[in-house]
Amino acid sequence: MLQSPLKLTLGHSPDPDDAFMFYALAKGRLPTPGFRFEHILQDIQTLNERATRGELDITAVSVHAYAHVSAHYALLPSGASMGDGYGPMLVAARRLTKDEVARARIAVPGTMTSAFLAMQLWLERQADNLDCVVVPFDQIFQAVRDGRAEVGLIIHEGQLTYANEGLAVCEDLGAWWGREQDGLPLPLGCNVIHKRFEPALRRQISEVLTASIRYGLDHRAEAVAHALDYARDMGRDLADRFVGMYVNHWTLDYGERGREAIRRFLALAQAHKLIPQAPELEFVQA
């Protein structure tokens, strides 16, 4: 009697880089012996919240959120989103100083996002000392336009399209982080797997997920074409550029610099009392 494949829930954001990363799995371009993946597409704040409850087998989470879910999830060795000299941006109708941003009402995509944590580090302020309103990431431009906020903290493709909205950059948090941290990338997103699976099974699943990322990079044109379905207000060239920013060598393997970036990011957050603790990084062994 044939054994049914193990059904695994796989959470990721409905944006071009995650669509590119999991193209091969979504379209059956790779063998997945013994596994069947159910793709759950939700915004990163929702995925972070679900991870705190351990609801998904595998999921993308913010590096910020990993500090809160590390007891139940292990880091996969692939799937990282790193801002290598670029990253989430604070934008407004005109360029504001740091002090002006700190006093402004800020539309943010979620308080468990890495963008929010990086903003707190840049401003050197805890959440209680900021005036923030949580807005879905794809509605932040609108929140600034209609006056619900003076500043928007933008992630995903908004980093490439903000000028079309007539907005100015107050700070690029990825560029700031690189200047402050010896050129390290700003760690933004990671993929994790629930520890209810035995280590050997985690490794097998990890190999399949890494193969999907490698397939996309090796078959870039078709993977980008798939990602276009998730690219808001972007043509092919801009979508391809965005994918290249966040699916690259860091995504295939953190390397020691990538791992050090996470350690430093979370250690600084702990030192500023922005997270309760900086956990030891527990990776699935490749």
C-alpha cells in the first residue's frame, strides 16, 4: 500500500520575491518525493502572528519575529531576504529629519516586522514613544496621501515605486544599517520550520525548499514571469530588479556574514530593550 505524501503548510507573502522563490514548488517543476505543499499566501505581519501560535509547518517570518518564535521554529539555511546596502524606507511628502520623523505619525506594516525593529533602532526609541498606525503594507502610500500618517515605512516593491507616488526618502534603513555595521546586510526575512518535525525530516524538507530557490535562479525568465502576477504597479524590468534585490546568493546560503548580521541585529534590539532576548540561532543543518 502506497503511503500518502506528507502535507505541509508553507506560508509566504504575496509579493514577487517569495513568488519567485517558490515558483518551482507552486508549478510542480521539481519532484517533491513524500511531500505535498499547501501554499498559504498572507502578508508578513499575519504570518508573524501565526508563527507565534505555531500554526504553520513552514513559513516566512520577519527576523524580528524569529526572536519571539525561536522556541518552536528552527531557521532554514536558505530563504533569507537581506537588504545589502538597501532596505525598508521611511518616506514622506518632503524629506524630514530624524527628529521630525520621530515626532510624526508613522504608517507601519506591522510591529513584528524587521522594518519596524530597524526603524526603532534608527530612531533610538521604543514603540511606546512613537506615534504609529499599523496599515497593510500595500496601503501605506494611500495612508500618507490621505493624511492618516505623515510618514510611511515601506517594504517590498514600494522601495522601488515610492517616487511614482511623489514621495521623498527620509531614510533608507538598509543603507543606514550597512554604514553602521561594517557593511553587513540588514536581515529582514527568513524561512523557518516547526520543531515538531524530527531533525532528519527537517533536513529533507530543507533540501526541497533550497532546490526550489535554485530552480528559480537557474530559470530566471520563467520564474520572473510567474512573479509578475504578484507585482503591484511594476512592469517586468522593475519586477526583475526587485527579485534580484531579495533573491540572490544570500537567499541560497546566509554564509557567516549573513548569520552575523542576524546576531548583531537581534543583540542590538535586546540591548535597546526592543525584544525580550536575542535567541541563539538554531539552523537546520544543510
